[in-house]
Amino acid sequence: MYGWIWRHLPGNAWLRALASLLLVLGVVYLLFQYIFPWAEPLLPFNDVTVDE
């Protein structure tokens, strides 16, 4: 998959590296802004069962 993305990016190696970095930053931004907040209530991390 990464090879396919690398081959389809325009420019030389430096431009491809910059475009790859921008793509990664964009994906991370989308994950933190939209996907993780949406999925957080569905995850069982807050279901603690500690009895006293």
C-alpha cells in the first residue's frame, strides 16, 4: 500500500516525502478530531468494576 502511494505522488523524492508527511499529518488530524471522539463512548475503557 505504501509503495502504491509513493509511486502515485508527483515530484522527486523530496516532494514525495513532504507530501507523505502532509498526508500522515492529515490522517492523524482526522483521527483525533473526528474518529476517536466518535468511537470513545463505544469503547469499554471507562467500565471499571472495583468493589470496596
